[in-house]
Amino acid sequence: MQTMQCQTPDHGLAGRSILALTRYGSLGASSRLRFHQYADYLRAAGAEITFQALLDDDYVAGLYSGHKANKFRIMGSYLSRLHTLLTARPDLLWVEKELFPYLPGAIEGLVARRGLKLAVDYDDAIFHGWDQTPWRRRLLGRKLDPLLAHANVVTVGNDYLAAYACQHGAARVEWLPTVVDTERYPVNDRSKEDIIKIGWIGSPVTAHFLPPVILALNALKNELPVRLITIGAGPLEGIEIQHDAFPWSEETEGQLVSGLDIGVMPLDDSLFARGKCGYKLIQYMAAGRPVIASPVGVNNQIVTQEVGRLATTTDEWISAIRELASAPVLRRRMGQAARERVEKHYSLAAAAPRLARLLGEAIAA
């Protein structure tokens, strides 16, 4: 038998330099998932990739622990990024969201004036931070336009973000979901367990979405042996059932999610929520777990009847939790379908070659 050598295609990236200007270091979820987790694949394709965060891991750790940010350190980070933009000559500048939060679009336009090839990524509706009050709208409402208009490609996590990018000057917009490395999410059989673990993963910043789930679980406390598991939420109030709260870490999140029976993602129907990319759902599904989610934004595309349920009112949350918690065979069948759906559409293995191709085409544009 002839031995075959398997190699990563270069996608036009061999010998090319990519400078990734991320919002955060690897502790920031968006930067880790939309940028850092692709590094190995891009380097295997021959790219020389460098990461520079605007706000480092110390900033993120302080943010989650409630500490005030050091304004002088932030100012220094802005000056360091400005120096980079004025001096760097990569083959491609790969930007997360924006270059300078809270500063006007003229500064974002530095990339165009330098003639750098550009790829921009959005997994959140950050533009609503600039268009919801009159004074911000006047000063910053169109601050992203220079970046979008100059970009060779804009990648987005959902249709809501794609529509904004198209309306504000982007010539090429490509859908790229937020994905998981499925190898980090083992699939365990929990169908014979007595306690039904209803789980949520996130940060203290987004834990305010949890009340609909808490109200539903409180209503079911005398009917079903349910327990709430949170990963990264911090302290919560109003819970009348047993609640196990775990801190988040990249090393333990896969195992903790795999210990759940049902994963939940409640949201309100706000402009910011419509820009979310459904990553929690993808994590639960990667672990082979059925999901229940609010029908907001991209959740409507991720959650099908084969993998979970959508719920808006407290009664709908109660009904969905009751249905899945009472039916281990249904949970197992949904979980299998959920894992298959992630492997096909929302896995690192599926997304990395596509991202590499898009970046290579941006360089060649």
C-alpha cells in the first residue's frame, strides 16, 4: 500500500504575514473563539500570524471580578495600537470589531490611508453602543463605516450583523459562525441519572438573562428532580432549587458542559441580543445535549426541533423543561442529532479551512 501524506492546504497563505488586532487577549471569549483558536490551522497553512490585543488578560480578569480598569494602562494600549497601525506592514490586517472603541471613525480610516489589506470580524452588535443616544449617534453612529468600506472581507456570526455590514459599505460579507473544537467536549451518557442537571455557561456580564429559567425551575421544584448548574455566572438570587455554581476556565468548561443534561440560553429580544451568535448552544450541542433557547436572532437558525426547543414566556420555559427532563430517550436522541449538527456546521474542523480561504482571498484581492 502506498503511504499518503496529509497536509493542510495553504489557501494562498504560505509565507504571508497576518497581524491580528484583537479586542482582548485569549481570556476574552470573542477573541479566543473568533481568532486565537484558528492560529494553529493558519500557521499549518503557512501563514506567519501575530496577535496584538488592545485589552490584555489582566483587564479581562479585572472586568469579571468587578475591579475598575486602570485608565492609564488603557491609554497606553491605545497609543501602542496607534503606533502599530502607523508602522506595521503585514500582508493582511485582521481586525476584531473595531480598532479604537469610543474614538471616531476618522481614526478607523487609518487603515485605508495606509493601503493595508484588511479583514474585519463581528460576533456582536457593538454598533448599538454608538447609535442608541443622540450625542453618541452624532459623534460615533457611523464610526465603523471607514473600516467596513475598506475591508476586503467582513466575516460575521449571523444575518443581523451581515445586514448592518452591507448597509454600511462592506463590499464582501461572509457568514462564519462561532465554532467549537468538538474534541474538547466529550459525549457522556447521563440517561440513567436521577438528578436532571439544567445548565448555563457564560459570564457575570450576561447572567442577567437567567431569570426566566430560574422562575421555570422554581415552578417545577416539587414535580421534577431538577438542579441548576451555572458555569461562570457568579452569585444569583431567587433560586429555590439546588444550585451548583462553578467558576469558568478554559481547561474545565468542556467537562462541565458534558456533565449537563439540558443546556439553556435565555435572552431578551433587544437589539444587542439579536447580534449574539449562539455560542452557548453550540457548546451544549457539541457535548451531545439537547437545548432550550429564546427565539432571538441566530438562535432560530441553530435550534431545530431535532435538537431542542424554543421558549419565550415562563409557561413555555416550564413546558420545554418538563418535556425534556421527563424523557431520557428523547434527550438522548436529540443529543445525538445536536452533536452531528455541530460537527457539520459549527465545528472548528469545518470552519477553519473556510476562514483560511477567506483570508487568503482577502490578501489576493
